[in-house]
Amino acid sequence: MSKPAQALVSIQHISKSFELDRNRSVKALSDFSLEIYPGETVGLVGESGCGKSTAGRVILGLYQASAGQVFINGCNVHQAKGAEKKALIRQAQMIFQDPYASLNPRSTVFDIIAEPLEIHAIYTKHDDLKARVYELLAEVGLRPEHANRYPHEFSGGQRQRIGIARALALEPKFIVADEPISALDVSIQAQIVLLLQKLQKEKGLTYLFIAHDLSMVKYISDRIGVMYLGNLVELAPSHTLYEQPMHPYTQALLSAIPIADPDIEDSRQRIILEGEVPSAINPPSGCVFHTRCQHRQAQCMSEKPPLHEWQSGHYVACHLVPSVAAQGASQ
């Protein structure tokens, strides 16, 4: 898609560490930068513990950044206060991973969806509030009679629909979807993704879609970012990333996706990574992936590669591009 000149979300060199004790900290996010444009979906993938969810929470201000800045529609997320902060909350919302834990079990569906509307004093009359809640339920495929029930009375897919309705209540422009389908059955996952796409088309929403299901991310995303140990190692348009992955970690991830054609599946070569993911308490020097990379050289162990634009719109953090990309294409 063609991008407007102005990004809706601008993430500038954010880092996030969690203190364990006086001498140790977990480096969950390191020098993470990204721009997200109005109306697009940016997917964020990587194995568990790579910092995807932390990035989403820092972007929305749920976690305070250790360094760096985030701007949503020109507003500095981590410096906004008072009325500016309240206006920011209306513009940016989150759909959480676990529909079982993200809904208050003691509240009815009506109260759950109405809560943000009441906090922001959107409606002064109860009848108007009631009509808006019913409208939101209809938008996510639920009925008005569901409003008086409690979360435990619904299936996982229905609970996630309730979570989506709550996120839509304040009419945001930007939504962080933090693995919204990972806790659901496969058949229900497709329904939720189709619902998110429908809502995006109708309302002009912008998504950051966090997931580890590479096939689903390819389906829903315009661009995809790949994370490893708190670092963004590759960013490219969806079709480009899958057809021409450049970072060796991305190549390994994509080689793990099964292909339906048995002849192709049997003949292709899987890339098996060596060793375990290093600890985020003491990450490797230089390129954080060098301990598992079959292409590593001396420079990789001492010097961290910047995320640079290799081709138009395709960014990669690797000292050895294009040699690695050429080897990946031949496998």
C-alpha cells in the first residue's frame, strides 16, 4: 500500500528493562524503532519471550519506556498528562491475548463495554449509553441479550469478541492486538481475524498485530516486523518478507512453516538453529543472534548491526547482507 507522508504511530529508539534486583535486569526491548501509517496493519512476530508484547505495552504507555519516545498522532505517549492523556487513551486501545483473564468475571458484558464510555463521560443519558453498547455488540457479531450475561457464560471466541467491542467503544484510530487469537481454536481464529479485517475496512482502523503464527500474520498484515531477543531484526512488506527473507533468523522461522504440497515439503531444506535463545539478563554482545547464526563472522560478535534499508521498504539488521540473502534464496 502507498504510505501517507505522516505516520500515525512513531516509535523512536525505545528500550525497556525490568529490574530483578540491584545488580540484574531483564533487557526486554532494545533500541526499537518503527513507524505505522494510517489504515495499515503491521504484524510483529518472533518466538516467545522476544519482546513483542512488551513493545505493544510500551507503545500504548502501559509500561514506561526505559529510553526512547513514542508518538501517537503527534502526542508523546510517555509525557502526556491530564486531558491530553485522556484524549490519547481514546485514540489508542488494546485487544489482549487471553479472553479469559482480560474480562472482569464479576461484571456483566454491558458493564464491561460501558466502563470506558462512563469513565470518559461520552454519554449523559443511560438510554444513549445502552444503545451504544448494543450497537457495539452488533458490530462484533453478538446480540443485545448477551449484554446481561457474565464472561464465564461465553466461549473463548465470544469473549474475545467482547474484548474487541470494549476496545472499539471509544472509537480509537489505533489498536494493538496482542496475540488476540493464540488462545482460541483454529476455526475460531479465522472468524476473529475476518472480524478484525471487516472492522478495519469499515472504520479505517490501524493495527499492530502481535502474533507467533506466521501464516496468519502473512494473511492479515501489510508489513511484518521480525523480533529476536528484544531487537527488531527485519521489517518488510508482507509478500517481500516471505519471498525474500534476508536475516538468517527470518529465514529459519519461515523454513519452519509447513507447506501443504508434500512434494515441495519433502524436497525443501529446513534451517535448524543451533543452541538455545540467550538470556535477556545477559544478552550477547554485537549482533544478538550471532550465538545461533551459521553465517557469523568476527564483526558480528563485537559490533551490533543497525537496522538499515536494503531495498525500498525492506529493512534488515545484518552485517552480512546480501551474502546471507543469496544463500537463503538458494535453499
